[in-house]
Amino acid sequence: MAGFRDRTGSELDMRVLPQPAVIVVIGLGAGPVTVESASGLRPLSGLVASLSPGPARIRGEGVECVEVALSPRAAYSVLGVSPLELDGSVTGLEDLWGRHARLLREQLADTASWQERLALTDGFLRRRAAGAPPMAVEVAAAWDAIVAGCGRVRIGDLAASCGWSRKRLWARFSAQIGLTPKRAAMLVRFDHAARALLAGERAGDVAAACGYVDQPHLHRDIQALAGCTPGALAGMTTSTET
């Protein structure tokens, strides 16, 4: 979890990048942020970005918020819906949590310190997770193996390790993670590549280090997941401060 407040006085304009976590943003500012995606423009006071939300941007002024990165295992318990129902998009928080989202937002806005805000958010999430159905052990193990292998895994090996057929792994993993195993591996590999590009590493070196066949392969995956070129991704910055 982290708390953010715009201290620049300028308008926030930030691209939403896919990452191997479900991102929950609880807005505390006076006005909503505007989410721009393939479905159009939508003002939201809070949002949930799925594991692979597709090209999207967030814009707003005077943005203040709490951001939570949920592992797929935590998201499965906390969100109250299957990650598959997020349909690879950015969803309004109130669409998922209703009045509970509004109440949490009001409580956070009335709380003075960031430490108290983060503790309040943590308590809220723990209460939602209590008693929720756990992710299947086999699905969790398959996800952990994909992360440990930096996305460089064979789906057949994952299925064999948990004693399932490829078809069963594909169905159960997709239902509980929200992505197919192949797409999950692609996402984890992309995350490592994106971090390296943002750190200033050269695209050719990143492609080789992250297991891409060649630089055009890296280019295709970044275009598919982030909607931009490796060069554009490497130049991204944000305008929020903790």
C-alpha cells in the first residue's frame, strides 16, 4: 500500500501499465479522476485495474489517494468477484463494493495521517478477506511458479507439477486468476521487461535478458499489453508524490 498526493499543482496524466497485481485506488480528493480506455471516458472516485487492463490513462487535478497492489491470491479473496469478471478492464470501485467503498473513502478522508489511513485500509481488506473462499492450492502454486520463473515456464510442466491435465489447469487458473496461464506468463515477463526499460536499459539487452526471442518479439508484447512502443514506455514518468 502507498499514499499519494499531487504536490505539483499540475494535472495528473498517467498511463495504466499492466502488472502482475490487481491495483485498487481509493480516491480522497475533492473531485474524481477520469479514466480513459477503449470503452470511453469515465469519472471515478475509486477504481480497480485488473491484471491486464488494456491501454488506459488516468487524468485528474489535485489527486490524493491510497493505492493497494493485491496479489492474485489476495484479490481472489478481497474483491468479492472472480477476477475473470473484471474482463481485463478498469472498473469503478463502487461497482464492486457499493456503499462499503463510499464509507471507506469517507473514513480515509477524515483521517489525518497517512499511517492511520494505511492501517484503516489494511483492516478493511482483512475483514473482507476473512471467511472468503481460498484460491485452489494448485492454482496458487502454478501462479507462484510463473512468478518465480519470471514468466519463462512451460504450461505442460505447470500442469504436471500439480497433477492436472492442461485443460483443467487452463480452466481453473483462468477462473481464479483472471488470465490463462500463457497470458499470465506473458504478463510476468512483460513486467520484468518494463521495469528494466524504465530503469534505462537498452531494448535489445532487455529482450535477451527477459527471454524474448528477439527485439521484435519484445516490441509486439509491449504493444499488445501496454499499447505503446518500448521507447515510449521507457520515457514514461508519473506526476504523483508520496
